[in-house]
Amino acid sequence: KFLDEKIGEVSTSLLYAHKNQGVPGVVGTISSTRNSENIFLSTVSQEKTNPENGINWHNQLGFMYSNSTLNNPLATVASQTAEWSANTQQIKSGFLWPYGDYFNSSSGFQFEIIRSQANMKYFANPAAPQNTALSKAQRIEYSPSLFQSISHEINPKWKITLAAQSMISFSDSFFSQNCLNTNFISSCQSISKNKSNLPSKNSEISLQTSIYGIIPYVRFVHNERQPFFSEEYGSPQGILPNLSLNNESSNKFENGIQFPFGDLGYFLAQDSDLILLSQVSPITSQYTNLQNSSRQGFFVSLNLEVIKHVKILGNYQYLNSTFTQSRNTFIVPRTPQNNITASIEVQHIKLYQGRNTEVLFEKSISYHYESPFFVDLSNTTKLAIPPIWDIGTKIIVQSKSHKEIISFDIYNVLNERFANISDISSGATLSINSNGLIDVPPPGRRFYVTLTGEF
């Protein structure tokens, strides 16, 4: 990060991550399949505020590359993605203009271009790796957006704010598939097609007032999104492609109160063509659309410093997510009604103080609980996951010009390895290894060491 009088503040960021993990086989088999993933992310951002009129101008260039490879695949993973590589480029520019005397107003505009490209290799039969299909997907999105806010300060401790923002996204995409050795892949078809996607429209309007640090608010959000590449074209994590996915959309109403020590809120949403992950086999899954569903619930959060350096954080959410099919109401799969997260954090304990550098220590203990949830659309099978405890430790070395963090994290401290799956009609319950189940943390205790640097 550096500062220039003409162009303002310029900052850069770099991120590289690697993951190599086992891929489970069907029950009763031994799997040597492993999935290897790499990701590289880089951004350059610029921001400058004009001291005369307060106009803020900001720009960003971004680049991301990722790849994922399935090694030693089993014959039971036919048709899933064996290799995946993707790259994304981003250009974003915008401004924010504050003005007004009696009413403090701000107007903003932003324009963003995102170009994404992915290359995939599918197995038709892993026992004969030469029998493959090569696919290529490309998408370019153009997204202009507007922002407007108006606020009025009744007195120094009472302010009312009305804000609105909207965005529309236009995109064109291209997809091609080339089948190799078609004599062995009778079901494969070579494809080459261009597609102008339906525009995605997003908008939000909110009204809030701040009274002595307490902020009641009401918010309405309309959101639409296109399927992500991994949802539409599959990935080596056992996700099968689905080229017929529709855009997802939702309308959400939310009202609540923000306190200095936490939040309390209620929400109600109506979803259309919800993109949902469905289990296809014990080790594969696929994203599909759920035509109409609704969500309602409430949440309570706590962020309280009980004594100096010690915080208690907690969050509880109740969610009732349903859909109607053949005049019957069902629970949307993988939506637990009760979700609890709680943690105790020890922060900013000074271990060393030098002339230009200080060393800090932080510690956290976290608890995660989800109530049992259905895993199928017919609501006949329910899964219960045991509560999970995590422990984290951080050592922070920082000065005015740099900051380094080394983190030691232990997930699933109690080494929980099994979940209970129940058949509602028969009442039978089976304790199973949860590895490979969708949206379920892998079993067993895990250790992570993370290095982070800011310069």
C-alpha cells in the first residue's frame, strides 16, 4: 500500500492457497482418490477523495486463477469432472459524491466488467481414461449500479437515513464440448453454442434511524443471480454438470434492531428457481432448481466484551424454509431450523513491545450446533450432526509498515466422526461416517497452520 498525491491511495493484495484431500468411495469400498486444488488471487485497488468537494473515486483490477484435479479416480465416478481450471479478470470503477446542507446526501455510480473462463475434462469411464469429453465455458458480465442515500441529523444523537441501490447485470456466454473417442461414449454429444443470458436485476432499499447508539431498521432486497460455473458445469468435488439451470431470484423483507452489544431481527423471503445441491449417488451430487420456496425466521447475535481483552460472541438463527409440491408442503433439504454458534475470544494480549514492533497473542474457543435436517426433497430421511468444538490461536507481529499473522487452528477438537441418519417412515436410525455427505463437515480432528502477511 502506498499514497500518492495525484492518484490517491493504491493497495495490492496477493493470495495463494493449496488443498489436497481424499475423496470418499461408496460404503464398503476403499478409496485412494484424491482431489488437489490450487487458487491464486491478485488485486490492485486505487482510491482518492477530492478535498475540495469530497468526491471519492475508486478503481480496481482483479485476477483469479484456480485449478482442481481428481487423481486415482474410481470406476464409480463416471461422468463427473476429472479436471477443472478457471480464470477470472475484473475491472471496476466508480465514484461517490456527497452533497447537501440540511439533508446529507450521497450519490454513487459504479461499472464493473467480469470475464470468466473455465476448461473442464469429464470422465466417461475412469477405467478407460482415454474416453473423455473436453469442455470450455466463457462468460462476460457487464454490471452498472447506482447508489443513493439521504440522511438527516435531528440532534447529535438522533439521525435518520434512507438508502437505495440497484444493479443490472448483462452477460453473454459461450459453451463448447468436444467428445473424444465417440465410439466408446455413445451418450456424449459435441456442442458449440453462444448464449445471451437474461439480465440479472438486484435492488435494495432501507430505512434506519440511530438513537443513542441503537439502530432500528427495515430493509427490502430483490436479488437475482446466474448459476456459478461450478454449479452449471460441475467440479472434481463430485459435482455433476447441469446445463439447464435457470437464474435464481428472491425477494426478502427484513427488520430488526442493532444494539452496541448485538443484533435482533426478523426476515421473510420468497425464492424462485432456488439453486439447490441434490445427492445423485453416495459420492456424487448435482445442482438443480427448486421452482418456488419461502423462508422466514429470526436471528439474535451477541458481541460483548465482558472484561478487558475478553469477548463473548454468539449467534442463534431460527429458519423455516419450505416449498410446495403436489399441494403438499415440504422442508427445503439441508436447511436446519436451529443454528447456534458461540465463542469466547481473548484478544490483543501484548507479549512484546519494541520501539517499532509489537507482538500480540489471541485465543478463541468456538461451538457450532445445527438441529437435524432433511437431506431429500420428499422429507423421508433426516440427518443429525454432532456439535463441533474448535480452538484457534494467533500470534501477530505488527508495525506501521507491516503485519504478519501465524494461526494454529484445531477443528473438531473432540474428534466427532459419525452422524445419525434416520428414516422417518420406519423410525430406523443408522450411525454413519459423515465423510462425503453434502454440506457436512468431514469427520475427524483437523489441524491447520495459516501464515498471513500485510505490507
